[in-house]
Amino acid sequence: MDWARIQACVTGTVDQELLARNEYLAAENRIMKVRLKGRLRLSDAERGALGEIGHRLGRKVLADVATVARPDRFTCSRTDP
């Protein structure tokens, strides 16, 4: 077995695990949001942390995964490219 094939197997396994983790966290977030009553207020630091990650994801992906904060609230305020 050559190194490229080994790397592909390991990468595929890691990718599947990350997908499963993300799916779990997304489901958990949906459940938590339903159970929380009222508006969830985020601090500036929390909005900043979500904004940094959201910026890396991009608007289209972020629109699919963002459940707590509205993406337009923290992505459009960024001034750097």
C-alpha cells in the first residue's frame, strides 16, 4: 500500500468523524434553541468569536448552520477583506 492511499484512508476517516461531530452539534444546537425561551443575548466577545468562524465559512454555508445569531448581524460589520 502506498502512502497516498494510506493518507486518503486516514483523511476519509477523519472527514467522516468531523461530519458526524458537526451533525451532532447542529442537532444539539437546534434542540437547545427550542428549549430556550426568549431571545439569547450574546456578548461582544461571543459575537466576535462567531463572526470570525462565520467569516471563514462564508455566507452561504453560514446561512445553513447559524441557529443562534443572525449571520448578517456579525458578518457585515467586518471591515477587513
